[in-house]
Amino acid sequence: MIETIAEIELAVGEKIVVKRNRILPQNKEDETKRIAIVSGIHGDELEGQYVCYEVARRLTEHPELLHGIVDIYPALNPLGLESAKRSVPKLEMDMNRMFPGNKNGNMMERIAASIVDSIAGADVCVDVHASDTEVREIPQVRVSEEFADKMLPYAKLMNVDMIWMNATATVHEATLAHSMNVLGVPTLVVEMGLGMRINTKYGNQVTEGIFNLMKELGIWSGKVKQTQFPVISTDGEVEFIRADHTGVFLPSIEHNHYVHRGDLIGRVVNTYTGQIKQEIIAKKDGLVFTLREYPMVYEGALLARILTDIESSERGN
């Protein structure tokens, strides 16, 4: 059942319309539990589109196995998705810095408030994001330490490679996730892949995690595949590796790769002179969970993030 949860007229004759697909169980007595799956806050992050599609497809194939309400919000920033822009077009505003919104505020504040009202009361919310167009991320759940005690049990069910505790973007008080957590709706931020792309392997992995979570909540009674246990960042330290020079970054390792101290991660080179401007060497053992995809870099650009001080045997156990 497709429902409009927010609609506002624009000066140019267009509308901002935010919709959800509410999938109901066959038995009305099962409508006591609810999960919300949201995506599309940033218009250049497309990984969540596949997840929303795949969840809806599987639920539609086996409605008899659904024992709760599933609300799917693929496009919280529909204009951004249509124009492939991270922010809200024309306004150039980051929608994920507008929550919880204001019913009496400006246009986007009213939309944000409507979204919050729509999700409020859910047993759990999964907010699916992608990386930007420059760096690739492994499937991960990002959790604020403020809500860690409540969120970690859910995060461990999500079939991701890693749980990153206290990631800065997740902690920001104006995000949807933070606002919903404050209101008592456990909200997981999933990050994976690359901006402007869809990685179906990652999408299927996270979709399996969502069904695993729904099974635990009693919303889904179908079979679920065995899920993996993630590495948790509290077990180690996240090391940020940045470029010291402008040039072209040539990685020497694969993404989602365990490196050892002394391994060559990559080089920044000067294409005019043929010189190697910077060799990036791993200072500690660790998991490369972020790796630069776009090769052109400037001084200070992020090249990689490594979760250090963990054992390679911890992965997948």
C-alpha cells in the first residue's frame, strides 16, 4: 500500500512528495510490531534502492510469512534522487542535518517532521546509506556510543562485516538516526558501497541481515540464511590515512583486506614527472574497511580507513 506521508508545493510548479510502501501481514492481529526501512536521504547514495526493492520483493512473494508491519521509504529526498545530488536541489541543504524537523518551520523542516512522525512508534528502523563517489565502504553498521547498549544487539544481527562505534556522522544530533533514537525508536545506520552505484552483492548481504533482524523481532517466520558476526570497532582503533601530496592514488591492496604492519597500501604519484610522491605503509595490522576509489587526490584527501589492533581470525566468527 503506497501512502504519501509528506507533500509540499514548490514555487516552480513542482512538488516534493515523500511516500512509503506499507506492507501489512495477512492476519490483522499481527499488526502489533513494525519495522521501518528508510533510504534516499542523500540523492547520490543508491545502494539502499536495491535493498528496498529486494525486501519488498521477498515480502510480496511470501505474504503468509509476515507477522508484522514493514514500512519501506526508498526516497526521503526524492528531488535529490531524481537529479543525483546529495543535497536537496536548489536549496543545497543536507537533509540529514534537518531532523527532527519542525511542524511550523520552513518547507524542509516540515517534511522532516512528517517523516519523524511517520516512523515514530516503530520497533526498529534501518537507515540505509552508501558512501560518496570517492571512497568505497564495506557493509557496516554505525552506532553512537550514546545508544550502544540498546543498539548493539540489533546491529550484530545485520549480517555486516563491521560495527563502527561512535562514527562522527552518526553522532550528529540533527540526523534522522539520532533523532529517532532519542524518541525511543532503535535506529541502525547502515553504510556500504560507493556513491552513484549499486553493488547487488552488498545489497543482498544487508537484505539477509534485515530478514534476520525481522526474524528475531517475530515479524518474519520464513527461513533466514546464516549471518556473519561482525568485527566491532571497540576491539581496536580506527586509523585514518590521508594524502600528503596532490596526485594520483594507486592502491596496492584490495578493499575489505586484512593488512599487516609494513604492507604497502598504495602510492600517490605525479603523472607529470613519473615520481612517487608518497608511499603509504601500514603502521599496524588491521582491516581496510574504507578504500579510495576515485584516484585523483589533493593533500589531505582520505585514502583509507583501517581498523587496527584486531586479529584477522576475528572476522566472520
